[in-house]
Amino acid sequence: MSRTSVYKEILQTSHQDYIKHFVISYYATMGLTAVTADALERADDLRTYDAGLRANPNIRLIVNQNDFLLSSEDLV
Amino acid sequence: MADFELKGNQDNALLETLQSVFSTYKDLHFPDRGKTRSVLIPATGRKLRFIFWLQSSNAPVVYIVPGLGLHRLAQPSVAMAELVYKNGFPAVCVSSTFNSEFMEHASTATLPVYLPVDGHDMHVALTEIDGRLNTLYPNRLGRRALMGYSMGGLHFLFIAVTPPTHLAPLITFDRTVAINTPVRLLHGVSKLDEFYRAALDWLSSERIDNIQNTFMKVAALSKGALTLQTSLPFNTIESTFLIGFTFRLMLRDIISAASDGSIRES
């Protein structure tokens, strides 16, 4: 199979597909069954680390209010 | 030849994101003044490259990681380093954990995205780099700071809240600056997937022509002297699609790198 055709096939994969079908399966095959979709979602959510982040006075955040990757609840 | 006539509304937030692609260093010789070294990553047995710019005397050092999938020499990365350096601090750039350079040499997971693993891998790499720099240049590095953009910021915030452990003597940092970092990664990537599908908003009869014209505009602009002050000629659908497409290409590169035989078997 040529690289072009491989690339075309890969391009059909969305970011959500990558996480749900590739990453979760990968960790399962590595024996890390604790890395489920829910666990990954929690681990990749900064709100999970809220207490530690708020308690650290050496952290500075620069955020654009119109950042399309953030929802209104993220900006609270 | 691209048709530059604007049809439809523009979205400022999207245009600002597209313009950030063109943000670059001001001094054309700045990248050449950086020194490149590498460190051995114990868990992979491979050497990870990094680039740095030191000050002539001791000063707080700033470690920089760019956004999703970007290389340490990508223009936004070097631009941040230049900003840091010109303000009197040594700057050190490392590739994103989603870039093939980091994936192939410093990742303990074949597929990046799980923050506890990726963040730890980055922390280990920075520890090795800091140790190497202090060996090469004793007393030149002062307190340590992290500065991450987007995904780089997410990793650095994770490192900032990681409690010290005796199992792996990882270095600590005195300041963490996260710029435009996502809060919920899965929400962020779902938006990027949605953006990639923006081309479906065009009529099917016009879609191919519109996509081609969008790419032709990008190509034409890339050849010209586009600056941050230049207003980009993209409407909302075009801007949305271009952002989604750019990140889809990055995902393609991530999957491709992970599939590559050069990736270390875990």
C-alpha cells in the first residue's frame, strides 16, 4: 500500500475515533485496563486537578475569552 | 488562480487563530544562535533533541513546549523563545509530546493523549535536559519556569500539580505559564472534528470548488508577505474548515508516526 493511500485512509480518522478506538485499545492491550474512555476523559480534564492548580501560587494562565476550544463552563 | 472575493461573514476568533500560524520570530538569525543538544531518555534508551539559547550570566531558565504536534523549531515555538530570550532569560525548546520527534525518542506510550503518561514523559525529559544543561554550563541556569502554549500548557499544568516522588527524582519548577490551554481535551478535539466537517456546510454542488479555492488562497498567501497586520481573506466556513483540516493533518502525522516501524516497541 502506498503512503498516499495510507494517508487517505488515516485522514478518515477523527480525533474522537483516535481516542476511543486507538488509544483505549492500545492501553487495554498493554494491560492498563483502568484507562477506560471515562478515565481518560477525567485524566485529560484540568478540572480534575482543580484543587492542586488553585493551591499553586506559581501558576499563571493566559486565556482568550473567545477561544473556540473553551466553553463557558471552562472559563468559570 | 484563487478568487479572493469574500462571500459571507468572517469570524474574528477563527481569523486570529489562523493568524497565529503566521506568528514568527523577528530576528531572522535568532534560530541560528540556538544550540542543539540531546539527552538520553532512560525509559526509551533513545536521545531526545532540544534547542536552547543561554544568557551570558546566570538567569532563570524558561522551558518552552509549543502546541499540539508542533516541533521545537516550528515558528511559534522559536518566536516564544525569542521573546523569552530578549527579556533576559535563557530559553529551551522541546517538541510537543504529539510530535514525531518526542514520540519516537521520549514517549513511553506509542499513542499520545493520556495526560498522566504524556505529562510524566515530558517531566522526565525536562529533568534530563535540565541536568545536562547544568552539567555543560554550571551556574548559568537559575530558577526554573515552564511556558507552554495550548497542549504544551496542558502538560505543564499537569507537571505543576504533580507531587514530588522519591521513585523518580523529577525536578520542580518555580513558575508555570500556560497560554491558551484547553481545559477539557476531549471537548477540544470534538470541536476540531466538528471544524473539519465545516466544508459540509457548503452546497454539495459547490463544495469541491470552494475547498480548492480555499487552498489556493492559502497557497497564494503563503507566497506573499503576509504579516500579522494583514487581514485574512477567509469567511467563517473557510476559516473553520482550515483550522479543522490543519489539526486533522496533525492527527494523520501522529497516527503515521505511531505506526512507523521506527517507533520503539513497548
